[in-house]
Amino acid sequence: MPCSMLTLQDELDGKAEVLLDPNTLSKDGTVALSTYSISEDGNYIAYGLSESGSDWVSIHVMNVTNKQPMPDKLSWVGNHHLPLDC
């Protein structure tokens, strides 16, 4: 079953752009988006990915403007509530 994608748009009636599609992160569909948080200025998104139904997630950060992930990640995160106060 396909996972939901995160999209963004400039206006309420504007065209939606895909920001993050977890369906493209693994060939067998075992990676799921489990949590996310957007920075107050809207420039960054932190998101948690879980593999194979695991409760553990890896936390990634993406620059929303250029849709590029930052190079670092946090692995084996258990409690994945992500307040991103930047």
C-alpha cells in the first residue's frame, strides 16, 4: 500500500509540488514517513523514516527551498516527537 506524500504549494489554490515521497525511498515499499516537523520560518523540515515497520526511526532534515536533504541524520531514535523551533 502506497505511503502518503508531503506536498507544498505557494497559495491555497496553487499547484501542489511533491516535497517528500516515501514511496521512492525503497524498492520494496518498506520505508515509511513516521513523523515530521516544519521550522517556524518554513525553510526546513525534519522528518522521521522507519524501515520494515520498526518503531525506531532515522531523523533527516531537508532544505525546503531546494528540496535537498542535509548530509547528517540521527539514527535509532525512539520517541519521535519533533518540535523544530528554529
